[in-house]
Amino acid sequence: MNLPTAAKPGCLSSWEIAQLAEDLLPVEESQTLLSHVSECDVCARALRQAMQDLERPLSAAEEQAVMEFLAQAPAPPRGVKIRVPHYLWGVAAAVVIAVAAASWYFAFRGDPLPGLLAQASALDRPFDWRLPGGDYGPVHIQRGSGRSVSAALLEARSLLMKRSSSQRSVDFLRHLAWSQLLEGQLESAIRTLEEARQLAPKDIAVSGLLGVAYSAQAEAGEPGSYPRALEEYSRVLETRAKDPTALYNRALTHMRMGNAERAAEDWRALLQVETDDGWRREAGERLQTEIKP
């Protein structure tokens, strides 16, 4: 299947379309993406095509290719349900295996890079800001040269080093910047994200991370970066109005800038859509303690 080329800001990637079609996403993320689909004819057509392809039976060659891949793939973690996206089965067997293997490695192994960085975001959270895609955890402030990091961040760093010589894709650069932010390398993260923006000017995931980088930079002593952070969060929210991470970070940025009224608006909007107990509790506490009635 050939998915329509993303022609509008914030259009979903082919992988996001596939995950939606196969119902592989968490409810909150699925609802956010479907909200965009309902307003975008390009993504609506792509999702409709993907859903139609799910009904197509496999050919004998496709069936054999998938079975050979699954026979040599690592066993999935206990409790994880594995489904190979059906629309991939319409291509040549070698391509099926390559794409499915990549999907399996990054989505279902116990130590894929996004999962490691999500864990590290909770275990090594260095500031109040919320990293897009990160799990919830309290802030861990460590001082001095002997700063310790979690095993998850160490493994993520190792994977990034192995891949750095062979790729500079947008996904790689986002993950690299994510790890740099966790390690407090703000200037490096900004440079990495600026490189990613050159490759994908309308990528809102890059905007979300840049917002965090500018917010952390402002908190570290460069308050002039707060307006730039607001601009990045607002860019995300223009496309995904109920994005909980962008709402959280914009509310916190408004607070740091002394705009309690705007902060309260974003906190309240966040509490209407947030499903994670940790982030919901922290947002509620900030609304109650930092915003005067």
C-alpha cells in the first residue's frame, strides 16, 4: 500500500497510520491522533486505505515470509501481544521481513531505544519540564562531577553511539536530543534539534523537544529563552490541541514567566485530558499551590 504523502503540517507518519489501523496505541495517544485524522483529508484517506488492506488475505509467498520472520524473531516479553501490520504483507517478502524485523525490535523488545529513554525520563528526570514520550517520575537533581545515571540511560547512550556513524535521520536526532536533555547537555540538544528541523521543518515532535530545551535553558539562567519555548509548545498545540505534554510544559512556562492566568488555563485544560496518574497528580498540585484563587 502506498500511503499518501504528508502534505499538511502535523500529518501522521506511515507508522502512526499503521498503529492506528492495527489498534496498537494507548487510548490517549490514539484519541489524539484520531482527532487530527478527523480534520485532515490526507490522513483520513491513508487510514481508510490501511483499514481496507487489513481485510486482504495473504498470498502464499507473503504467508511464508511472515512465518519465516516470526520463527527467527526473539520471543516477546510475557503478556505482550504481537501483531505484524497486515498492510506490510503486500510488498516483496524481503521487504516484509526487513520492515517487520525493525518494527519488532523497536516496538516490542525489552530494551528498544524509545522505551529506554522513556524509562530514563522517569528515573533521571533532571528538571520540572516534561519530556515528550517520557514516563512519569519525580525530579532528580544531582550536583557535582560524580552524577550517576540509570542503567536505562546508559544503555540508550550505548545504542545511540552505535548508530551515530550510520544515520542522521530525524528519528535518530530526536532520540539523541532526548538523551542529551536527560544528561543536561542543553546546548548540544538545541543544536541536534536544529539539525532535525532542517530535515523536517514541520515535525511537531521536534518542536516539543525544542520547547523543553529552551525552557531548561531559561531556567538555567537565560530567561530570554522562555518566549522561544512558548512558541514551540504553541506550535505543537496548533496541530494537537489536547496534547498533554505540550499543555503541561506551556503551563509551567507561563508560571515561570509570571503569567498565572494563562498557566491556570493550560493546567485546567490538561486535567481534562491527562490519563497518567503521576502527571495528573503533579499538575493538580501545581494548580492548587501555585495559582492563587
